[in-house]
Amino acid sequence: MAIELVKKLYAKMPDALARARKKFGRGLTLTEKILVSHVDNWETQVWERGKAMLALRPDRVAMQDATAQMAMLQFMQAGKKRVAVPSTIHCDHLIRAESGSQKDLLRAIDENREVYNFLASAAKKYGIGFWKPGAGIIHQVVLENYAFPGGLIIGTDSHTPNGGGLGMLAIGVGGADAGEVMAGLAWEVLHPKLIGVRLTGTLQGWTSPKDVILYVCGLLTVKGGTNKILEYFGPGAETISCTGKGTITNMGAELGATTSVFPFDDKMAAYLRITDREEVAKLAEANRELLVADPEVAKAPEKYFDQIVEIDLSKLEPHVVGPHTPDLARPISKMAAEAREKGYPVQLKAALIGSCTNSSYEDISRAAHIARQGLKAGLKAKTAFLVTPGSERIYHTMKRDGFLQTFEEMGGTVLANACGPCIGQWKRADAVKGRVDSIISSYNRNFPGRNDGLNETMSFLTSPEIVTAVAFAGDLTFDPMHATLKTADGKELKFEPPRGEELPAKGFARGEEGYVPPAENGDAIQVEIPPGSERLQLLQPFPRWDGKDFIKLPLLIKTKGKTTTDHISPAGPWLKYRGHLDKISDNMFLGATNAFHPEIGKGTDVLTGESGLTIAQIARRYKAKGLGSVVVGDENYGEGSSREHAAMSPRYLGVKVIVAKSFARIHETNLKKQGILALTFADPKDYDQIAQTDRISVVDLQHLKPGKPVKVIIHKADGKDVTIQTNQSYTEQQIAWFKAGSALNALN
Ligand code: MIC
Ligand code: SF4
């Protein structure tokens, strides 16, 4: 990692902070310190939380293979020779979990050859570091190699905030944002509000860092963090390991938060040292006061934060969340009663640990401690037990220290260092369509269809140590803190609370490096896109707005309830088309509930009355007739991931406008970038007015201005017109994107 970058930042921070303290007339939170030292233009920047747009200069960009394809295709349209900021690509999402790490990796390399060659050649040409398949999951590799206290990184993945565990602002974005920053532009984001989370006490026994964020998810809900940054502070923060902090900030994405961050402390310095970054650790220690909030903040936090959450770690219980949403939280002691009451299947079909959220040495050693207790009592896992290491280092260290063997003895399978079952890249052998099964994991997302591709599967999330204990029981309602298990010789096993090590005493074992540096000069390198490829397709610019209002457009779908990006653009088998816009667009809305159709992902062609078609089929028909269409969405529309396909496919298939009750941050930006008009109902009750056969007009678009409501006319089938008001959050610049047809068109 470029130490010069860290030195330069710390050297300029004192002036930036002094200037900001003077302007704001008070001390600064850590978030503010990082923001003011990354501002593009201090003179013109307006500092108004929840209102102003910030123009920032990130230190780095990170991309994973499933989103990097679109990011790179868009970057290439900008015509630059080399990226303007240090950037990396990580091959992790496209590896399918089926028969264990070795075989799965070889199959992935073969299956995804075209995509890997494209990404590797583009990386080499444009000056981007390339992490080969098998090297690890993006967030773990970034934490081990690139994250540093006080930095600002953007990443084309919603769990980029994992880097907040190392004291940086690490923010998930769509590929267009990444492409622009790599092309040398500043990065824009709504000035977030600040939630201060004050931690006191120390985690006890079975409770782990995961429980902090599961509890916060229950408290704030999946939209509670939208356009907000969570800044953790207080004496409890210093008691949590660096990787534990990473778990908490990673899963802050589930709140819709812009990001989450912890102040620099000794745990971070220790993590930097053990990951071979002594110099960064020393620099951070020497500049400690730049990397934590000013002392007055902790004394009167209510003056600095817009909202405060207090958590006493000593009293926190282990939590389980789910099914289907990460904010359905309860302490584990309440799980059994709730499962009975709501009829969740109690027999577990799979238990999974690891992923980008929870595969630290601490997680794995605590889970292994539980596994050894079960093995000693003669027990084996009563359900499929799968382990996903986060990186090569983690994998080899687990192997060296005997953890892998322990998990295998209990009946576990170790998968490749990749996303695998977390993103539907999982061939679950015993899955039966239509049957409701329960699974439990230490992952971060549990939307329907996400893991094994079946919408009915109930996916629960908890800490790796609880997953491991519950795997021995094979029963969702097993509470290892209070209940016992029958052993082979008829005795009762009561698990001791898990014990583990934060960091490996012998240091991390080294695996295969997996890193390929870019060429010094990439001019002669050709980016590899085979003609006629099924996997990759060069992008054609979207058409410019023709300057006319949208008149009497048909309604494509009115989504009901949760509409995450997994519902709009499912992953799993569709991941293979992430570089081919036309092909992937066939998945559009396949997971969404249509208010006007009993089957998920289907609807009616209102022009012909034909029903039972996929939404993509209907959209293609309207498009062929030269018609645009409108989508109506519910609350927090576009929740979840950063995948811009959830915006590009609708745009490509002719959707002009999306009117929702509210939007998730990354998705709203993705829609704006791709030239779709994103509007919110001024009165959310108007959502109920929209009928399947309505035609919708959006008028006076010539006068679209920041802050100005937009008039929408609903033309009813009986000839009546109903006019409603909608709001929008476009800036001048974003209006220019809309007019140009996309942000990228506006650049050229
Ligand atoms: C996810 O966890 O949902 C993903 C898969 O990592 C996505 C990115 C993608 O869809 O490629 C994310 O979090 O942004
Ligand atoms: Fe991969 Fe899952 Fe992490 Fe997303 S949340 S980066 S799919 S491991």
C-alpha cells in the first residue's frame, strides 16, 4: 500500500481541521474530520447536513468482479489512459459453491474465463491492481491491505463500510460513481446526518460484535440509516477488536447508512501491525488526535450528533434476525417462542459461517472452540455446515491452526474464499422448490431468494459461534446459553461460552498472493472483449431526453412491500450476465411482488391484456412499440446492494420514471446516474391510488429545478384525471444528467 498517500493526508489534515473548527465554531466529530480533509473545494463547499451535496476526493476505489464489469465498461467510455486514483478489482462474487474450494475455484476460472480476462486486461491497461479469483472477498482484502485510519474509500459494493473497522470512511457506490472518480472527477454524496452510537461496558460470554449490529438493525430498521453516518464512540468501542468493528460497520449497510466508522485505537494499530503495516500503525499513532473525535464531542454528544444511540455491551444479549429481513431482530432467548408462534420451520437445512462480514480470526477461533466442545462430546453437525473464509490469509491461518480440520470433523465443508452462498452462488443439494426450509448463517443479508435461489427459504442471521452451536442441534430454536444437547452416551452437553483469540499469536499464514500489479504503461495492452460474447457487451450510450414531458405512459409494475435490488435484479445464476446488459435485463423484477399479479415477478401487458408475462417481457413489448413506461415502488425502494443493473436494466428496457414512497441511497443515485427520473410521492397515500390500467403523465419537466415538486397526472381508465404531487432530490448537476440521458453522456 502506498504509504506516501497516508503521510500526505496526515500532513494536510491539521490545517483542514483548524479551518473547519473555525468555520463551525466548535470541535469536530471523527466523521467531520475525514470529510473536511477530503473535500474537493473548501471555498465553495456548503456544509449543511441532510441538504448540501458534498464533493469529495476519495483516496482509493475498490471494485468486485460482479460490479466492476459495468464500472469498467463505463470508465472506458470516458476515454482516459489511466485511472486518476489508486484502484483495485477483486474476483470474489462469481465463484459458485458446490463441491468445496479447490474444485469450485477451478470450475469458476473455466466458466468465467471471458470475464476474468476482460477485467484482468482492463486492470493491467488502466493502472488498476487485480486480485485473482480465490484471493478473497473484496472487503476482507481491503481491510488487510488498503484500509487505513482517516482515509476515504469508495467501493462498488454496499458492504464497503467494512473498512470503517479500521477508522476510515468507506462508502458503497454504483459503478458509474467509481468510473467517474477513476476518470478524475470529484465524487458527490448528500451531506449525511450523524448518528452517534455510544458504547459502554464490555461484551460478555456468548455476545459478540455481530450482536451489536443485529441489535442496532432491530432498533433503527432497514431505512433508519439512510443518508446518515453512524459514528461509534465511548469506552466500549476500545474493547472491541478491529475485525469486530469491521463486522459492525460492514453490516451498517443493512440500515441503509451511508457508512459507519470507529475512532482509531490500539486494536486498530495491532491489526495494522499483524497485517504487515507497521509504518501505517506508527503514523496513525503519531497522529492519533486527527483520527478520533475532538474531546469535547464525548462530553456533550447531543451537540454534535443528530441522534444518539446508547448501548451497554455488558448487558447485550446474543441476537438472531430474520427471516427475510435483517431488522426482524430478537435476543436468542426469545427465538423459540417466536418460531412456534409464527410457524417458522425449526429443523435447519444448513448452517453457514464466514463471508465478508464474519470470517476474522476471532470469529473463526470462537466458532472452533464451540465445535471442539461438540466433537469432544461425540457430536456432529446435524445439518449441512459450510465455511466461507474471507481471504487467502484467513484460509491458510485457519488451516495452520487446526480450525479447518475441526470444522471438517464436525461434518463441515470449506468453500472457496469468495461470496458463494451469500449471493446465491450455491447449489444447495437438498433444496426443493415450494418447500419452506430454514437456514442460518453469519452473513449480513437474508432477503428472499438470496442464498439458494428459493424465495420461500427462511434465512436467519446470527454470530458464527451461535451458528456453530445451533448446527450441532440442527434446530433453529436451540439456545446454547440455556439449553443442553443429548450426547451419544446419553449425557447432557451444556456448551461453555465461546473463547477465541482476536489475532493469531503466530501471525497470519501466507497463502498464494493472488495479486497482479498493473502495467507501468498500458498503451499497448488490448482490453479483451471477444466479439459475440454472451458475457460481455460494450455499452451504447442511452438516448438523450427529447425535451418533452412524459405523456400517458403505461404502468409496468407497482411493487408491493420490500423491493430490494435482489428483487429488481436477482443475482445467483444471473451474475454471469453482469457484463451483458441485454441478457441480464431478462431478470428485471423477477423477485418483485407486483401489486396486480398473484405471481412474483410477473404482470400484465396492459396494451393487449395478456397476463402472466415476466416484467421484462412486458417492458420489451412496450419498448418495441416505442413506448416508455413507469414503475411505482413502495418504501425504501432499491434497498440493499450497489448493483447498478437494478437501474440500468429498467433504463435499457424503457422505464422513464420511478415513483416510490422512498428510496435507498445508493439505488436512488444509480437511477439518477442512468437517466431515470426518481420521484417520491409527496403524500405516500397516493401510492394506493395507482391502478393497473392507469396511464401516467409527468409534466412541466422543462422547468425541473432543485427542490421543485413535480406534477404527475394519473389518467384513470374511466376517463378521469387525478393530479398528484411528487418530490425529487435532484441537484443542478443531476438534472443535467437526466437531460443528457445519463451522467456518462453529460461527461462527453
Ligand atoms: C450483496 O451483498 O448484495 C452484493 C452482491 O455484494 C452486492 C453487489 C452486487 O450485487 O454485485 C452489494 O452488496 O453491493
Ligand atoms: Fe460477498 Fe455477501 Fe459480502 Fe456481498 S455481503 S460482498 S455477496 S460475502
